[in-house]
Amino acid sequence: VMGSVACNATHPAERRFARWLLMCSDRVPDRELALTHEFAAQMLGMSRSRVTQLARTLEEAGIVRTSRGLIRVTDRARLAALSCECYEAVRRTYELLLPYVPDCSHS
């Protein structure tokens, strides 16, 4: 939690959004995330319009596909490359603390 707080305070919105999408994707069996831009905005402490702008940029780059209430990760490797370094630290912590972490390779 402390790492997420520090990340939200210091990293650019684009990198935080990428990290958050990866973290959400790690916890579902497929790449489709049932979440709204409003919910993402609340979780990341930014405006809904900013999340919409970020999602549109990722969609134009072919990294995600969006529709109402859904975000589908289509290029996980590129999303990981956009994410801040906090993603790997958080992922490793989850692996240590939780007995089950879904396979997040989604190749």
C-alpha cells in the first residue's frame, strides 16, 4: 500500500495507469477487465476524463481495446514496457504474500 501511495505521488499518470491495468490483469483469468473509467479514476486519484484520454492513447497504440465498462489488454508486453518499475515490485510482493497468483504471462 505504501508503495502504491508513493507511486501515485511521484510517477506520471501514463505509467501509473499502465501499472494499474497490469495489476488488474494479473488477477483475472483472461485479459478482459470489467471496469469503468470512473472506477479507474477513483483508484488512481485522477479525473475520469484523464483516464479516458489515457485509455484512448493506449487503444490507438494497439495496447488495449475498450468498450463501455470493459478494457481488454491486447499487448501485455508493450503495456509492461510503459509501466513504472513499481509494477514488478508489487507483483513480487503478491507472489510472496499470497498462496496463489494467477499466471500473468498472458502471451
